[in-house]
Amino acid sequence: MIFITGGAYQGKGSYAREHFPQGYRVVNGYHALVRRQLEEGRDPLREAGRLLEEGGAERLIVISDEVGCGVVPVDAFERRYREAAGRVSCYLAERAEQVIRVVCGIGVRIK
């Protein structure tokens, strides 16, 4: 699995299409999926584990925004979401074959 992360609108999807053009299943916007899972009362870490267990993880690209930078939200749900998104990103990065951070369209392999 390849995990691509970076700030919003930094070119993560374009980077993935350019550098991994064919044969990969791409899950873009994984941070938004974490939000929906929390809203539905599901455990995002468990769901991430299921994603990797589905098979074909070696040909999987997961793209997620970094959401932990900046001001800590006042709203309790937003704080829970921010923490969950960060923990899921750590979980996926730990299990990834490659981790790439994209800033201004430039990808830097950090793992």
C-alpha cells in the first residue's frame, strides 16, 4: 500500500495519477471517510484495518489530507475527528510500503 498525505489542495491526486498511472486502486479523500465513519458511530481504526485486509493492498493507494495542523477546534466532535484522522494516518503510514508527502505538487518520499 502507498500512503500519500499533505495539505488540502496540494496536488496529491495529480501526483498519484502521474507517478502510479495504471493498475492501482486509489482511495482519495480518506480523511473525509474517517469523518463519515465517526458520524455513523463506527471505529475508523477498525475500518482502516478492514480496508487493508480486503485484498489487493499491495496495489492500493490511500490519499488523505493532513488535518492536525492549525488551531485546535472548539467543537468536541471536530476535536475527536481531528484525533481520529491523525491516528488513522499513523496506522496506515506504519503499514505502508511507501509514504509520500506532497506539498505544492512535489512529492517527497518519507518512507
